Amino acid sequence: MQRSDSSLKRELSLIDAVSVGLGAIIGAGIFVLIGIAAGLAGPAVMLAVLISAVSAMFTAFSFCELGSALPRAGGVYEYGHELIHPMVGFLMGWMWVSGNIVLGATASQGFGYYLSALVPGVSFRLAAAALVALVTLLNALGTKLSASVNNVFVTVKVGVLALFSALGLLNVSLDNFHPFAPHGFAPVLQAAALFYFAYIGFPRIAVMAEELKNPERDLPRAILTALWSSALIYLLVSLAAVGVAGWERLAASRAPLEEVARMLGVGWVVGAGGLVATFSVVLTSVMGQSRVFFAMARNGEVPSTLSAVHPKLGTPVYSVLLSGSIMMALVLAFDISGLAMVTSFLVLLSHTLTNVASLRLYLLGREPPFRSPLRPLHAAAGAFLSAVLVLSVEPQAQAFGCAVLLAGALWYLLYTRLARAEGKRKG
């Protein structure tokens, strides 16, 4: 493959960007998370959904401002690199990629479990590996192609949840909403903190900024549309689930939405929803990771080969293949469901620093094309809330996440030193 200049095609529309966000946000987690949250909050789980959406909005505003000011591939990596410090930016990108690789691998194994349950005899691990191979191929063949496939799966996924909600709302029992907050208000906040993790996929739109046709206008619109659309879907799903089954039954079930769907006579809905939800999460995960690797390579912090763009396909093929290969290795070698909290730690820490970068943008006097109506309070609130959630992650996950950070710091220090030495030798 001939090397081209390190630039990506601007071929994604606003609809494509919103779809990337919804593909990343609405994953298989909603099919399980609703039961855990209902156990904490009772029928007030609906309030928890809204509180967590408002909390996520503060950080979303920071991504909107930064993405419109710095519409480059790499997202959080570029924000930290330019506005805080190059090493901090590298570590932000390193954390984001590490967390999303684990998230994508976990989702692919979830796909395997759903498929093996629907088709007995299918190996969940081989199904997961086949999914990773397929989405890697799609991402390599073209950004518009993978975005179009994602659009179809997001439409199906949203349609499945809309059908579930509509049928559920027609069979609601008002008695299931009393008492509204049986354990008080404090557990509602705990449920909101838990549900926050259901929204953290929207930054994947930011890493695609360099491929949007009009990033200054469309990136903020896409982030906010994806966030509030997913909040509305979560609200309707929680309302229907509680109204049909009652919060106690949801809390006692390991597959709460599946149980509600069986009560409604449409048990297949959850199986189909789980398959398409995990597919689109893995597809957008590879898409996002590869763009961060691409941006790092363009800045000389990882091998420059990863910044090569295929002259015909217009994709960073080597970055895509690296992302898929790492995910494939994890899928085949480990049961990584236990690493989910590590993902939360890494992504939330990168969000904390992203809000710091948004504050720096304000303090430097730079006026982005999109300005938050709460500027700069949204960034301070987003940094605080993200930091609180980082500290709420279990200690083992914090320790593992710190080890990932240390590995990234060592890579940056050694690789950039070697690169400078090589540059002097050639010079």
C-alpha cells in the first residue's frame, strides 16, 4: 500500500455522526443495568436516568466546545495535547483507547453469548472473534461503508427498544409506581451514578471530527442529539419495565428486560436487541480506537506507519488493523467481563481531564464556534462529577487502571526519547 498524506476524507454527515454516538451509547448494558438501578432506586429509577443524563451533559458540553475548536481525529488526545501538555494528551488518548478496547472486547463477547443462546451449539468465543473480524474489515474498507452499516443497526436497535417501550406502556400498572422512592433519595443518586456509565459513548463522535463534512457545526449537534435521544429511550424503557413488572421483580432478575419481554409475549425482542446493540458498539469501538492511534502516529508518539491513509479507501488501515488485532487477542484469550470497571476508571479519568482542557480553552481566551450556555461552569461541574465517579470505582479497578497509566507514561518517555535521538542521528 502506498502511503498518502496523513489526512482523512470528510464524508460523514450529521446523521452519520448521531448514529455513531447512538451506536456507542446504547449497548447491551441497558438490558441488565435497568434491574440493578431499579433495585437501588425503586420506581424512581426514571429520575435516576434523568439525573445521570444531566450530569453527562456537563461533560458533553466540554466535548462540544473542544470538538468545534479542534476538529481533528483523536478527540481527547488532541484536546489534552494542545491545551494541557503533550504527555498529558498522550495519556488521555492512551486511557481512552485502553478503556474502549476493553469495552469493545466485552461487547463482542456479549454478542457471542446472545448468539449462542439463540443458536445452541455456537461457540460464544468464536462468534465474538468473528464479529471482531467483520467489524475490522468494515472499518478498513471505508468510513462511509462502516457508518452506513452502523446506521442500519442503530435503526434496528432503536426500533427494538421503541417496540418494547410501546408494548410495555400499553400494559402498565400504576400500582407498580407506589411508593415512588421506597429507599429514600440517596439510593436514587447511587442509581444515577451507575446509569452515568450508560452515556459515556458519546465522545466517540469527537474522535471522528476530521471525517465530518462540517465538524464545527455538526459535531456539537451530533453529541447533544445522541445524548438526549438515548436519555429519552432509557426513560421510556425504564418506565415500561417498571410499569409492567414492578421494581422488585426487575431487581431480582439477571435479565430484567428479557423477563419483561416474555411477560409481553415478545421475548425475541431482547435477543434481537442484544445482538444489534453489541454489534454497533464493537463497530464504533474499532472506528474510534483507530483514529486515536492515527492521531498519535501523526504526532510521532507511536510508529508513523499507523498514520498511513489508504489512497483509495481513505481509511487509516494499519490503525484499524491494530485496533482489531488487540481486541481479537483479548476476546480469544480472556473472559474480560471482570474488567468493565477498569474501562469506567480509564474513560472517566480521561473525561475529568477533558473538562480541564475545556477550562483551559476558556482561560486562554479562545472562543470556539460552539459555546456552552453555561460556560465555563459546565467544565468545572463536569470535572468535579467525573472525578467523584473515578473515586467511586472499586480499588482493584483503580489499581489496574493506574498500572495501565504507568505503562503509557513509560511508552511515551522511552519512545519519544528514542525518536528524538533517531532524528538527531539522521540530521
